[in-house]
Amino acid sequence: MIPPLILLLFGMTFAAFYAFRSASTDWGVFVTGVASGSYDTPATEYARANILWSDLANQINAGQNGPRQVRSLISVEDSRNWVFGIRLIEAQRAATYFRLWRFYPGPPPVGGIE
């Protein structure tokens, strides 16, 4: 009875860890996208520095995609060896697109508002 319970507990812990990592990835994509829309460009690096896992933070691609638009995305496809020859696979994708409505990046355009 003890071995199945230990496996169940271990599986639940592992699933919770993966769910937390996935939620952190989604939050990282969102927060770097918001920071990329600000006028102060170091805000993106500050947001990236606050993401819990550095391997995920380095894979987030955020920046202005067009006039008054910001795009932030990540694609993680990784596998690594684990105990007893088990191969762990991680695959996550997330993307956000922001239309800057009130706060526009940079100085106002020449000739007025678009």
C-alpha cells in the first residue's frame, strides 16, 4: 500500500510543479508585453528579471509589433533525461498582443495623433 501512495504523492507534486511553471510562463509573457509598451524601455528588462525561472525569461520575445501595438510570445520545447532513464518533455506556447489605447510608446508623432 505504501509504494502506490508514494508514487501518487510524487505524481501530484510533480504535476503541481509543472502547473506552477506554466502559470509563471504565462505571467512572464503578459508582464513583459505590458512593460514593452511603456516609454521607458528598461522596463522590459526589469520585468524579465522578475520572472522566477531564468531559462523561461530568456526565451520570451517581446517588443513593438507595429504602430501602437506590442507583441509578446514564448515557445518552449525542451526534453531532458531524468531518473531511471525517464525522458521529461516540456512544451509550452504563449502569445499576447496588446493594442496600446491610452498610453502610447515614445514621443507623440509629428503632426498630431494618428
